[in-house]
Amino acid sequence: MVTMRGAHRLAVAWIACGVWLPSAYAGCGGEYEPCERPARLGTVASITIDHSWQPTASSDPRLNCADIAPLDTATVRRYFRRAGRIQAHDALHQVDASPCRASGTLTTHDGRRATWSLGILREATLIWSDAPEPVYLYCSRCQAPFIR
């Protein structure tokens, strides 16, 4: 019988050897929530909101995203302070796709810039201007809708 501590050590050993391991077995997250790691975004200096709660292409046409309370910069800042980084696999397979999304840009104190897209179901994507790969975020501590 493998204990939780033993399973975690085994997961760490497999990861160290380069074997991909789903987050549900890596000692964090769970069956229905992705494993969140520190986001390490830096201190956010400014946030702009370009679009607040627009429907996605796959949204139910009966859903009215305009019924959701408007997003403000303090709420977006709070989200990025609380959210954790998740693996791309978890973002695509474990997190539900949000029917309504907001988007904008952010700048950190060290001058890095990113575009962000935030879903009403607590997931976000950041694309840094100096990095081609998106950063996926999730906030299990945030309430939806939306962050209170």
C-alpha cells in the first residue's frame, strides 16, 4: 500500500526523470481542480480592461453576459494576486471553458507587458510580449461569478 507521502515522493521522482504526470497524481489539486503553483507574475503596475464579459463563440445564445456585474481594475488586480499557474494540459482538459470572458493588458513594475483573457469560471490566460507561450492561471480561492 502506498501512502499519500509515498505517492507524493513517487510523483516527484517521476517528474524529476522527465515523465509527465497529471496534476491529480502529483500531490496537489484534485480530481476536479487543477494543481495551482505560484504564478510569479511580478508586481502589477497597471491594468487596462478592453472588453468586459463578452460571450465566447461556444456560448449558449440564451446566455446574456451583460447581466454579469461589470469588471473593474481592482477586481482584476485581486485575481492576478490570488491566482496560481496551472499546466497547459489542465487548462485544456480539467478546467471548464467559460461562456463569458473579459480581456485587457497589464504591465508590471519592471516594464513587462502582457495581454490577458479572464473567464467567469476563474481561469485566465496571459500572453507576455517577450514570451511566445501562454501562461495559464486558475484561482480556486476566488468566487465565481465573480471575485469577491
